[in-house]
Amino acid sequence: MMRALWSAGSGMLAQQLNVDVIANNLANVNTTGYKKSRIEFKDLLYETLRRPDVYQPGQGNPVGLQVGHGVKSSSTFRVFTTGNLQQTGNTFDLAIDGDGFFMVERPDGSRAFTRDGSFKLSIDGSDRYLVTSEGYYVLSADEDYISIPEDVTDISISESGTITGKDSSGAIQEIGTIALVRFLNPEGLLAIGNNLFEQTGASGEYILRATPEEPGFGSILQGFLELSNVQVVEEMVNLIVAQRAYEINTKAIQAADEMLGEANNLRR
């Protein structure tokens, strides 16, 4: 009976974390470039009351007797499927159709990576830089800031990330190329907030696209944004399942408690 209490208790804790993950997914249903999370569970250690053995007449048993001690949350992982694309028509709204990431520089000089392409122009004197909504510099294929001269108009960004525009004389001027990177194991990236990810030992070092034609990075779509890949109906179903699992574990605790109470009454 004590085993039942601890097993059901571990189930409640696991399902509570499951609900937390699902709630975070639902909260970010409208977050640009958000990737939904999933939680994985593993069973805990087993108490072996009888080991399985080779059956012989009169002795041995091909089936053992084990009792589990519950469940634990082993990990959460990101699902990096591409979300739906929404057309905005804004010059610096960019979406990646593929597996790549944009690379930005944080204030401390470190690199971060994002699928959120809602970029802006930040004016610094006579220079205009391409930045994120938080003011982080978007990096070019040369891993440098992307500066757009003030006299350049009609900005166009190709699928390969090449930025062009017309100068004051009307001539087409190439400004730079937006960097795209990928990872051998994107599920190993660490989410750090503000739609940003940080590379880890599990994700491996970022791989910078060497040429615009190099496959495996995807293409850039100007005037589009990638929406969250959260499916509301799917998450609501998962939430109901988690809620019912939590509820049934509470009933198991109540049943074990009643059984303990009955056992204690036998002493009277």
C-alpha cells in the first residue's frame, strides 16, 4: 500500500509537469517562430519479488514478479517542424522555409539563434542596422552586422538571403547576405527566452551556410513570418489526457489511504 502511495504521487508530479509544458505551448500559440515542447517519461526502479527463471517441472517460473515504483519526467524536447507561414508584406519580415536559423549577436557579444524573422531597422547616426525586436544585431554570412545605407531604397531580399536596393542614382546595389545556420541536433538547443536559442554541447556547433546554393538550410521568404507550430486542438486533447491521468492518480492515493485505514482498524 505504501508503494501505491509513492507510485501515484510520482504520477501526480509527472502529470503536473506535463500540464505545465502544455500550458506553455498554449500560451505561445501566437508567438512568432515558437516551437512546441513535449515531455518524455520513464518508469522508476522495480522491486523484484521473484526473478523469472527457466521453467522445469515442479520448479522455476518463466514469468517473474516485479512491482514498479512509479514514473519520472526524463526530459522535455522541442519539435522543430515548420509552422504555417503568414504573409505580412513588411520588407523586413522574413521566414525560413526549411531547417535553418537566423543568427544574432547579443549585447555580451555571444551568438544566439532564432526562427523569428520579425526584424527592424535601428538607426545609429547615418547607419541603419538590421536588428531583432529586442535590438540584437542580425548577422550576415560574414558574421558581421548588416548595415543598410540611408540613401538605399526599394530593399529586396532574395531566397538566398542576399539584400539589394536602389541607391540615389537608381542603380541596384548589393548590401549583404543574411546568415543562415543549422545544427546536427537542433533538439539539443537551449531556449533562453525572447524567441532565442543557445547552442550547447548536445546541439553541436552551428554550421554556417557557405554558399547560397548549399542545401539543408532552407530558403528565406521576404514579407512572411513563420507562425508557432502549436496546434490548439492537439494541445487541448493532450491537456485533457494529462488532467485525467492526474485525477486517476489522486484516486489511487485515496484508495491506498483507505486501505491503510482499514488495516489500522484491524488492530482495534
